[in-house]
Amino acid sequence: MANNVKKKKPNKNNDESRVMNILKKEYKFENWLLAILSPVLILYGVYIISGSFGSTDLTSVLGESGFGVIDFFFNTDLKRILTGTFLILVGGLVIIYLAIPFVKPSLAEMKKVNWPTGKKLAESAGRVFIFLLFLMLVFVVYDFALNPLFKLIYG
């Protein structure tokens, strides 16, 4: 009998899928690093826009550093504000990127919820409001009843 085993040719798509699998693999430390660095990035942006870091005036330091690249981004107020805004925007987008895996399943669950009708919601809200008024009345009565006793004890 002849050997019916076919030799596999190297498949370009298979190689690409291996590369994509490597690139798509998530590492937990990356998300932790992003979670730590994104608020720092936002704070840097706020400091750059405000022009001060504590008692240090950043406007004089950043615009005249002697480094061409740094001076280009900070030598005018408009460039400084745009740079700070860009840093804040990137930091905010990273936080949104990190929140997506937590929000996505929640949205799917929210679709499964049996939401009350407007009438039922109004009835429930009315009951809660009436109960809060009752609790307020109870505490007012306690205050009127116990206030003379506390004045007698603490003089």
C-alpha cells in the first residue's frame, strides 16, 4: 500500500496567524503597568498645562532647556497647553482601554435585565420617598424627646 500521508506545504497564513497570536497574547503585567502609568501621564499633562509643579515654575524651565526637541514643544504657551492636553487625552484613552474588558460583559448582562415600566418605577420611587419621610419624622420625634434629657445630663 502506498503511503497516503501528504506533506504539508508551509502556509503563509499559518505563519501569519502564529505571529498574530503572539501579538494578541495579553500579559497581565502590561495592564498593571498601563494602569499605573496612565494616571501619571494625566498628572504630567495637568502640571504642564498649569505651568507649575509644586513651587517650581515649569514655564521658564521647559521653554529654555537647551534641548531642541523639548524647547519645540514648550517654548510658547499654546504649544505647552497642546502638549499637556495631548498627554491628558492619551492617559484618558488608556484608562478607557483598560476599562473595556470590565464594561463589555456588564453591557451584555444589562440587556438581560427585566427593566420596570415607567408606572412601576414611579410607584416604587413614591414608596421610597414616603418611607424616607417616615424615617425623618421618627428622628425628629427622637430629637424632641431626647433633647431635654441630654440637656439635663450634660448641662
